[in-house]
Amino acid sequence: EAEVAQSPRYKITEKSQAVAFWCDPISGHATLYWYRQILGQGPELLVQFQDESVVDDSQLPKDRFSAERLKGVDSTLKIQPAELGDSAMYLCASSQAGRGGLNEQFFGPGTRLTVL
Amino acid sequence: QKEVEQNSGPLSVPEGAIASLNCTYSDRGSQSFFWYRQYSGKSPELIMSIYSNGDKEDGRFTAQLNKASQYVSLLIRDSQPSDSATYLCAVNWGFKTIFGAGTRLFVKA
């Protein structure tokens, strides 16, 4: 069964350090999403890609966060420098939306980030 | 500001009962509606999608959509302890999807 892959699953870092997360969407899915989820809240969109183009990054803190999907397949989300408030679950999802497909989103297992 | 509202719960039901979860949304232009289940410490899992008014059934799950009243609900029949989780409602319009904060469901054995 096709799945969204993410790594690492867990990351502990100290504040002011740089961290990077990787996501490989389901094959053929044009749209890739990065979400941040804080305990007790729903996922909040950070950035959305359609193929290699950014569709929405309005909630991405661009002074410290960056995201890329250079070849329109896998993607990297980076935080530099990390702050205590960045501790959260970072979720990647993908969907067929944008190529006449459904916009049902499928999530990877997530990366649990702890900033000390 | 587009919003998706859910009662945070917890909603507690006995095993075998029907659990009813509700979600309201602010934008009448909303097109697609989804229910996700999220176990503690895990990522959301898609369980139902609904696009038109009425009911959609899949096994023990039934999604109900009423666009005029701007609400979508999820019914879980014959609730099991394994159904205990947080249920997230997601609403899509255009290329944008917004998630509610989720309702925590506890099914008591």
C-alpha cells in the first residue's frame, strides 16, 4: 500500500540549532503539504506545494523556516534557528489534487520535534 | 477568516452505542469535507470523505452533510474501545483545506 514517508520520526535539538525534515509523498501525488500540530490542536498548514511550486506559504515563519520541493517529488522543511516554541509534531501529507484528482490528503507518520 | 469548529469533548459513550461527532464551518463555498481519526501520538488517518448533501455510509461510519446549515457530522455505530481517538473535521475550498481542533472520543468497555 502506498504511503507517505517521513524522516526522522523523532528529533531532539537545542535552541538555536538547525533542523531538517524530509518527506516523500505517495507516487504520483502532485500536491504536498507540511503541517505543524501542537498538542490539542488541529494541524496548521505551513506550506503547500503543487508540483515544485509553492501554492500557499502564508503561515510559514519565513525568518526561520524554509521549504523546498526542487524536482516536484520529495521535500525538505528546515528550521534555523530552532526556538523552544517550535516543539510540535511536523506532519507531511500528499494528495492527487491539481491533476484532476481528489483532494483527499494522506499523512505520513510525522516527526516529533523537541527543542530544549 | 474561514473557520472550522468542533466540540473538543471529551465525548464518552458506552461500548456498542452510537457516537455522534459534529463540525460546523463558516464558508458557504466549501466543496469537500473529510473526517480523520488520530490516535494519541500518531498522525491523522482519513476515514471518510463527503462531497454532496446527504449521507454516506462506509461500514460502521456514516458521514452526513448539510450545506445549507453548514455542518457535517460523523456517526459511529456499534462503538468499540478501539474507536477511542481524536476525530478531526477538515473542510476544503479551492486549494485550501482547514482542520478543526478535533473532538476526543472515549468508548467505555
